[in-house]
Amino acid sequence: MSTSTPLLSPTRIYVEPAAALLPRGREVLDRFPDADRVEVDSHWRIPELHGDEANAQRWVRIKREALVLGVKKSLSARPNGRSAHFIAPSTANGCAMACAYCYVPRRKGYSNPITVFANIEQITGYLARHAARQGPLTEPGQIDDQAWVYDIGENSDCSVDALVSDNVRDLVSLFRDLPTAKASFATKYVNRDLLDWDPRGRTRVRFSLMPERTAKLLDIRTTPIAERLAALDDFRAAGYEVHVNFSPVVVHDGWLDDWRVLLESLGDATSSATRDQLAAEVVMLTHNQPLHEVNLRWHPRAEDLLWRPDLQEVKRSEGGGVNVRYRRGLKRELLDSFLALVAEHAPYLRVRYAF
């Protein structure tokens, strides 16, 4: 992430009228008083931002300078079963970062700047009622031993969202007082403002990690890996449950050697107290042909690692999209090699799931 160019500096805010009337909407507008305001009917339909692949050369600029303010229309907590028991209703979608492998931009025209939802009271009220209906967790498992876990950042990075509004802080405050539930989100951005939020163990922060050499090519506009590692102890000491995501695991020449270095760095960077509560998720790369074609327009070097027809096969997603992943038999071999490396160089690390 460049230190000379700000991650987020909105010059234009696209606003749904209903969002501007809500207290959180007014707060967001007041936070960026110099930004031009453009009224839109729907945060999903903004032609100059969404659905125009010709924007490829402008995406980073769009992510930095554009912000969308809307209202979340439908609220549901979808069952998950991997990272969390439920996917919470989004309080934002989109991202100011530009990771070359990210699946989220496919849903909203690829450039996909941050959309923040202003009806936060409605969302937190829904989550409180949903958690209350679940009662206590009766079957401990790989997700958690004691609490229902809600992923609050499926379609955005909550650490970056917190630069825009207080939605994430409100969610952390909500789960702090829910005795049977906890929040969870993955992040590639170190936002140290979160250290003052007093989560009391009820929010799990999953720091996404990959070897530095790979991250420099694929993790565009994110916090450097060394800074993420340096944050782990601090977030644990501040009251967060701290986990790590090894995601995506990308296969290339020397990939296992690079991961060995990272695993050794992880151990060196963390205290015994952090390691005692640390767990990991492992996700092998899944890519997508339309995203591949778009990446060729703005960041073709990334595709040298991401697009490997010699190693990959087509897989249709649950949503009907056509993705590519490492071939079934080969993927099992690659994953086993990776897990053996973790067992050797980070024996303290519990792998919650790997796929």
C-alpha cells in the first residue's frame, strides 16, 4: 500500500435519498463535506461505476475517489458452515483495495468502490433478534466451541469500512453484549483505531496472510504482510480473538519455500498468549474467467500466477458462475503438502478448515 497516496479520499458520493435522511447517512456525508453529491435511485445501478469493463484502467482511482451511500433493502442471516455459522446482513459492500483474485467485484461491475449502508439500527436490531432466537450453541465444532459466529464482512473489508462510518464499531459493540454470539471478519488492512473498541473477546479478526512475494503482486493497496503480522499481538491484547486466513494459497515455482518463510515469521511475530488462541483457515485459489480477462486489461502480471490452465479445471459455483480451481486430484496433493508444512513449521496452529 502506497504511503504517498491515501487509500480513500472521496471526491464524489453517490447517494440514495432515503440513506441521506438517516442519522448514519448524515454522519457519512458530514465526514466528507468537500465531496460532490450525486443522487441515485439505487446503489446497484450506477452506470459510470458498475458494469463497465472499460473502467479497468481507472479502477484504483474509482476505488479511492468514489463512495456510495445506500440502504440495505433485504435483511437475512444466511447459514454458512465454514468461517461462520451465519453470514450477517452487510453493512457495506465493495472495497477500496484491489486484490487481483477477489471474487466480490464480480457481483457489482468489478470496479466496485465502497457502498456503505445507512440503516445500521435496522441491521443491528435484526442481528440481535436473530441471535436471541438461536439460544445457546448446543454443538461445539470447528467454527467455535461456545458461540454462534456471524461473519459481518463477507462483501467488504471491515477494517477499511471503519474509515468511512461507525457501522463496524456499532457491530462490535452489539456483539460485545450478546452472550451466545460473536462477530467475525477477515481483513487485509491494519486499522489501529479498532484497538480502542473493547470487544471483550466477542469479535474474531481473521488477518489474511500470504507470502510477501506473492502479496506484492496480488494484494493491491493492502497493508504489507509484515505490518499485518506485527498487529496480531496488539489486537489480541486489545480483546479481540485473533485468527489467520491463509487465503488464497496460490501455486507457483517456489511456493512452498515462500510459505515456510511466512510460517516462521508468524511464529516469530506472536507471543505465546496469541499463539495459544490462534487458529487458521486455508483456502486454495479459485479464479474466474471473466475476472481473468478483466485483469489482463489493468494488471496482466497477476495472471501469470492466477491463470494456470496446466493446473486448473472448470468448476461451476453454487451461484451458477464458471470458475477455475486446481484439478481435483492435484488440489488434494497440493493441500496435503501445504498442511504438512504448517504442521512442521507452526505446530501450535490449529487449522479450522481447509479446502
